[in-house]
Amino acid sequence: MQSIFADIVGLLGTALVVGSFFLLQLERLNPKQLAYNLMNLSGAILLLISLCINFNLASFVIELFWIGASVVGIVKYFKREPAVAQA
């Protein structure tokens, strides 16, 4: 049962990370937008939760970096001037 939960959570995380990248390529998302960074952050966190049950060191490390990069993007978003941040 725990493995099924990990798979579902991991697949949701994968859908968010890959979906945000796909929407970026379709020019539906801007990499400076909050939505893009939140999708990446949420997906990476879900994948990290999944990896806590079905551990893989390489995947765990890359998700930590993905979370870090997403947090940097979110911080930069909120540091922008209000008129620019809403664009």
C-alpha cells in the first residue's frame, strides 16, 4: 500500500514538473511567472516525498536542487517591482 501511495505521489510530481516544462515550451508559461516556479516546486516536493518511500540517491539529490532553483525563482519574483511582478 505504501508503494502505491509513493507511485501516485511521484506521478503527480512528475506531471507537475514535466507539465510546467511543456507549457514553457508552448509559450503558455513565462519562466519568470510565479505559476511556473510553484509548479516546479510542488512537483519536486511531491517527487521528494515519493523518494522517501522508494529511495534513489541520484533522484533525491536532483530534486533537492530542483527545489532550491524553484525557491530562488519565487524569491526573485517577489523581489521584483510590483508592476513587473504582475506581468
